Amino acid sequence: MLLSLLEPTALTAELKDGLAPDLNFRIRPYPDTKNLYVEIIGSNHGFKFLPVVGKSMVGMLEGKLGQEWLDFWEWRLGERPDNFQDPHPLPVRELSDLSSWKDRNAPAGGKLPWTWSRL
């Protein structure tokens, strides 16, 4: 009952897909905003780094994160480095449009071992 009288000290929200333009993490106070800190994973597979990134977020909130890391994770709104290499340079395509996937869902018709006749 007493806990319900306390004001929240931290609010969290989850964004399912937060891609940064250069695919790097962002762990920073939000620009021109008081007491709002943002942690963006950077790329679609960044979730696996959450334990490490979480430690860095705590370090930043406690004021123990070094300036080198703060500079590394600073806001770069819409910027990509000159040497940026797109990790997915090929266009998005449907698997069903690729010739090697045609008839993949067709009945086995003797292709599977348990359909072979015994010698």
C-alpha cells in the first residue's frame, strides 16, 4: 500500500524496431529534454547485446560512463559515416520469387527417405 504512494522514479518503454541510420547503438540523454534517456539498439539483431548495453546505460545514469563512450554513442541525427557499408546491399525479395524455391512445398513424391521403397 505504501508503494502506491511513491512517485515512479523510472519509466521504460520498448520500441520493437529501432534502426539507427548507421546501425550503431544510441545510449544518450535525449537532446533538449530534461531527465529523458534513450537506449536504441541500432540494428535488428542488437537485442543480443542488451546485457552489455544495459550495464552501460546504468553507468551513464549513475554518471560513471567515460567521455569516450558518451562521444561514441552521441546523437547523429540522420548521418551516416562516409565509410558506411550497408550490411544488406541486395534488394528485399520474396523467397517464392527465387527459382531455387519453386515447388518447395510440392508433395514429396519419393523425395523423402521414409517414402522410399525397401529393398
